[in-house]
Amino acid sequence: MRTLIVDGNWNLKRNFHKQKTLKSSTGHLCGGVMGFIMSMKSVMNKVLPDRVVVAWDGFNAGKLRYDIYPPYKAKRKKNFENEERMIFNEGMTMDDKERENFEIFKQKILLKNILDELFVRQMEIDYIEADDLIAQYVLKGEEDSEQIFIYSRDKDFLQLISDNVFIINPDNLWALDRKTYEEKYGYTVENELLFKCFDGDDGDGIGGVNGITRDTLIKYFPNMKKEKYLYQQLIEECYEAKKDKKIGKRKIYDKIIEAQDVLYRNAKLINLKKPFLNSEARNLVDVVRHGTLDDSREIGSAISLFTESGLMMYVGQEFAGNFFSPFYMIMTKEKEYSNKMKM
């Protein structure tokens, strides 16, 4: 099984901001929807997947992390009450950001309806982030040797790279796998999570360990290039180094030892091998992985939605078959899977 998983909110927002003024023939903004589908088509043509999954941030996504670490996403001005108010008020406020978020929200609803008819599987649960749903899918998929391609620019996914898990983003000519990761960065992917815990995540408001970079760690612990390290191993080597009169007074060793609380906190917040999920989210991932799609879906319905929404002006009715051709391929694969499961 070859699966393409798309980071939904990321792909929608980046395309919305790239084409903010793009309008359909009905006069509605549509840059996010059109850009999303065009970019997904491009990746599908490269990967030739057996199935496509889009993971979405649910309502108040990130609340589980926020509840244990209030600075989470504070720098992005993430406000869980504002999200609820934005939906309730339908964006009718004096806040430009809130109106923009509601426009993205509207385009997301239309896009989800179109993707449903295009035989794309989707995952979304209130309070759960897309990252965690994707991570859970990957962890379960690896148990069955499923080949998985993640389409996202989020560097958190780098920690999931393995022999069967690849990362694609708009900047890559092709998929980033274990070999290309190690050639690009110069160290084993097995230490990505540990490095990430030292780095923190400035965008998400997660502080790291000041003064200790990845280059610094590799300089003092060169075995990290090739060997998987646990934090406890680093501490043991720090204590051993402190016994040496020549190098023992270097501040880095004390910094690493004293950083224990920060690193354990970051591991809890950042580690996608242990995603933040509830039972509902785990069940959803299992259904998306093993379930079959209902027989009522049809690409013709997606074409009708395109026409009704005024998006067909960017396709041309006469070219609709060619435009949606990658999804006909997915339709065929999904129907084959459904028939196999019924046997």
C-alpha cells in the first residue's frame, strides 16, 4: 500500500495566502481551494499513491498541549476563545485576522466536500492537531510496512522519517527519505527528536536550551552523527567528561545536565512517536486506515460542486476529465480495495 498524506491546514493556508485575491465566477474568493487541489494533483502525479488522506486540525486544535503548557502557540496569537467566536459570528467583526480566518474556514468546508467526492480520505477531530493524526497513521502504517509520503513543510515530521516514511514539500524535487536526510544534514535521522528538543520550536512558543545547537552537540558528541542517542546517554557522557581536568570545566556539560526539565517537557510536547490523542482520534485513524469508502461517492459530484461554486472557469468544462484524471486513478484503487475487503 502506497499512501499520500496531506497536511490539510498547512496546504490550504499557504495556497490561500499565495492567491488571496483569486475569485470564482460567482465572485467568491477561492485561492485556497484551487491552490490546494492543484498542488495535491502535482504530488499525486509524482507519488502515484493507492490512496490519499488529508488530515485537518480540528476545532480548538492544540488545546491538549495548551492545557499542560500555556505558552503553546502564544507567538502565533492562537486564541481558543477567538476561534469559537469567529465561527459563531461568521467572521462579522472589525478584526481583520478574524475575518481572514473565517474566509479560510469557509474555503475549508467547500474543499472538504469536494475531496469527499474525489475519493480522498479525511481525518479531523475536535481539539486534535493534524500532526498527531498523521503521526498515529504513520506509526500504525509502519506496523504493516505501508509506504507513506507526507506532504508538508512542517519540520516536526522529520522525526517520522524511516525506511517506509518519506517527506515531500514544495521545496523538494523529490521525497526526503532516510538516505537523503542523512546526506543533507550530516547525521542520523534517529537523533532528530533529541535535536528538536534542544532546539525547541519558536513558532509554537516552545523554548529550547539556549547556547546549545545541533552543531554544538555534534562537535562535543561526534558519535551522534551515526548512533542513536538518548538523553540519559548524553548525561552519562557529560558526567564522565567532567572528570577530565582538561575538558571537564566546559560549560556545555553543566548546561546539558541542568536542561533535564526543559528537555523532558519538550519531548512530551514535540515527540510525534507519542502523539497527543484521545480514544476518539485513535478510533478515527483506525477507520481511515482500514475502512472502505461508501459507494455513493462519484467524481461527477465533485465536478458539479466545481461548477456550482464557479471554480470551473479555471478548468474548462471540456477539460474536466483531464483535470480530475489523478482522482479517477484513486477511485479505481479505492474500489479495488473495497472489493477486496468484501471478499
